[in-house]
Amino acid sequence: MADLDMKVFIGMSRVMKAITRETDKLFNAYDLTRGQFAVLEVLYHKGAMPIGRAADRILTTSGNIPVIIRNLEKRGLLTKSQDQYDKRKWNLVLTDEGRKLIAVVYPQNEEIIKRHMTMFSTDEQRMMVKCFKRIGGKN
């Protein structure tokens, strides 16, 4: 059984590596890092939010979130403003430039992922979601 465990893990890793390799090329073409893309994407889909919530929502490590935010600010892709009710919080908001950029990059990223997932049937994909939720502790 351990051999099957390793085959599943290696298979998942190879699929993720293939997708990551291709999406990283996309991000590089737009002078974005994976973390920068993640912050822009969460703001694009969920709207303005405090830095802490954005850090919790992104699918990358949040340890370098201050650097990511500072670099996105320098490029004029987002702004940071102090929360009017809680002065300890800072809110992130996409600028028009940030919104335009993510509106171009996000669909391309989604297409890359979808292209790789077409090798699996809808039933297989549903089963994977169910299994991955169990692995992640979210039944």
C-alpha cells in the first residue's frame, strides 16, 4: 500500500509541477511573481480587504506579504489605506491599472489550468476535490 501512496503523491506533484512551470512563464511575461498574482487575484475576485485577510486567502506563503504589497504599490497596481474604524488595519484596493492587468492575466492562467485538467473526466475531478478536501481537513 505504501507504494501506491508514493505513486499518488508523485503523480500529484508532477501535475502541479507541469502547471506551475507554465503559469510561472505567464506571470513572468507580465513581470509578476506568483505571490503578486495571488494578491491581485484575490482582490479582483473578492474586492478590497485588510492585508491580513488577503494573506490568509492567497494560495502562497504569506511570509513575504509586505514585500509583495510594497512592490505592487510601486507599480501602481494597488493602494493601501488605513481602516477608518480600526487604525491597526490596512486595507488593500486594486487600482484601475491593477484591475486591467489582472483582467488580462487571470483568464490566461485559468485556461492553462483547465487545459491540464481536461485529461480528467468530470467524475474524476469531483472525486479528486472530495479527496483533497479530506486531506486538507475540510470535509
